[in-house]
Amino acid sequence: MAACTSGPKPAPAEHCRRRARLLDIMAEHLYSELGGMTLNWAGNNPGSYGLHLIQGEVNNGLRRMLFGMIRLAGDELSGERMQVPLLSQSPEEEQDCFSDDTHQSLYYNARGIANVYYGRYRIVGQDDTSTYRAPQSLAKRVAQIDPELAARLDQQIDRVESLMAAIRHRGEHGEPFDRQIQASNRESRVLLGEAIAALQALSAALEAVAARLALGSINPQAPRSESISRTYTAPATAHRSGDQPDLDGLG
């Protein structure tokens, strides 16, 4: 086994063996977890969430789709994964504080919303990359019943993806998420605030889709009077005192 180090000095051989064993165990665990995740979405696996979306009563599938997208955009992604670390300026609150890869996770969280809405996803193989497009999609259904609302969704999804791509670009070029949220980084904080506001606007538009489809409660376990999304105003580069929250003053 090649020598490993402990700081600037060579580490004892036993430490190197233990580290190698830990990496083996973690790699096996990650492989197992990814396999389970694949089964959870497999369209041919009985009981999988993916199968529930495409089989059975149509409106139930639509409710599951919309509930997931609304909660992810308006609460989990914009709130827990972005607004909380932005306000606290704490790296411990970011989604991937250990791997320092939060910018990628945020980008693909948002991409997942678009994939479900449009019924598409990229197929990445060894030799080529292509896009699968389902013959039917929620986007097509919305366009049939309310073209104006469909256009609104298209614009809002484009804006979310554009902002998330900018966050990802910064993360890939020397400015990971824990640096983007710092008080001294005004430009990135404004970008993050705009992304949060865009996600919450998208969540509201998706709620309008649920209402337009007359689905009733999309989550029978929670009253529809319960607010799904949080209200957030993005910080501007310059603003009058009292118009918007002063995020830079929060530590």
C-alpha cells in the first residue's frame, strides 16, 4: 500500500489500512443506497413512488406530482436548503456541508422539478447523452386547459433554472456555497435571494395549476388552509430601509 499522510508527515501503516477499509465500506454503502434510490423510482417496481405517479387513478398521480413540486420549490429547497443557511450564514446549515457540493445539489433539485413537470430527463450513457421525453406530461395538460398559465410556468421554470445555473457556476469556479452565503459576499447573496424568491413564485404558480385542475386537496394528510410556501423578499443591490430584510446584518 502506498504511504498515506497525517498532515505533512507520513501516517503509520495501520492508519492507512484503516482509512482504506473505511473508504471500501463507504463506497459499498453508497452503492447500496443508490441502488435503493433507483428502485424507489423504478416504473416496474411494485410500490415504488415512480409507479404510483404513472399507474392508477390519473388525478391521484397528478396530486402526488404537484404536492412534491410545490413542497420542494416553496418550502424545502427555497426554505430549509437555501433561506436558512443564507440568513444564518452558517456552513453547517448547507445541504452538503461535508462534500462542499451544495451548489450541485441545489441545481439538480431545481432540475428535478422541471423534469417532473415536462416529463423529461437526460439519459447519460457511456457513449452518448440523450433526453427522454414522455408522450404525455403535466406541462402539456396545463397548456391544453390554460395556455396563459402554461406560459407563466415556462417563464418561471426558465428563471429558476437560470438562477440555479449561475449559483452552480460560481460553485464550480472557486466560490462554493459556504462562501456565497457570507455577509461580505453581497453579489452572491443577492443572487441567492433572487433564486429563493423565484422558487417561491414557482411554487405559487404550481398551486394555481392544482386549483385549475380542480384536484381539491393535493395532500389529504394536511389541510389545504396550511400555507405551503414561505414569503421571502430577495435582497436588492440598493434599497430603502424597511423595504426589504437586511440580510447582511444577520450573523
